[in-house]
Amino acid sequence: MRFILILLFSVSLYSQEIITEENFSKKLEHDIVVVEFYAEWNKGNCVDLSEFKDVATYMVNIDNSPDLKSNYKIISVPTIIIFTNKEAAYRFEADLTFQLSIKEPKKKVEELVLKKFM
């Protein structure tokens, strides 16, 4: 029984909420929101959003959200957009190999979180 609980906890720890066009605006109500735009065909290159602390993190499947794909001009996946006060503040796109380093987005999020306390 303990094993099952540990397994369930570890799976839920790394799962990210996938949002859609219908609930996108509502999810942006937090001060700082990190959204990763991805596609099912490239899900293996998704970023581990659990690296982002003290902010809301969500994923959007561009195949199921064509209006968001168009509005935010998503041409490469994964793409991470950091929103502050419902506005897109920073954008990070995958390179030609569909890889995206988490280093720069994480640094920007940390800076934004620190600004809240200054």
C-alpha cells in the first residue's frame, strides 16, 4: 500500500496542468505565470516546469488551441512565455532541434519573484 501511495505522489509531483483556450485567461490571474506551449508529436522535449518555484505553471497543447497558437505566434515547440499581470513579458523558444534550455527562463522567473519582495 505504501508503494502505491509513493508512486501516486511521485507521478502527481511532476504532472503539470494542461490548460485550454477556454480557461487560459482565468489561469493568468496569478502575478507570475509560466506557460509552456507544446505539441503531442514533440512531448519528449517538454520542459520540467517543476523547476519553477513560487509561480503558477501550465502547459498548452497547440494542436488543441489554435487561437492561442496564433495569438502568441507559436512557431516552435516547446515555447515558454512568462506572463506578469496577464501580459506576456518574456518568451523563450526551442532551437532547430526542438530543444529548450530551462536556464534562462528560470533566471527570469527568479528575478520577477525577487522584485515582488523589493
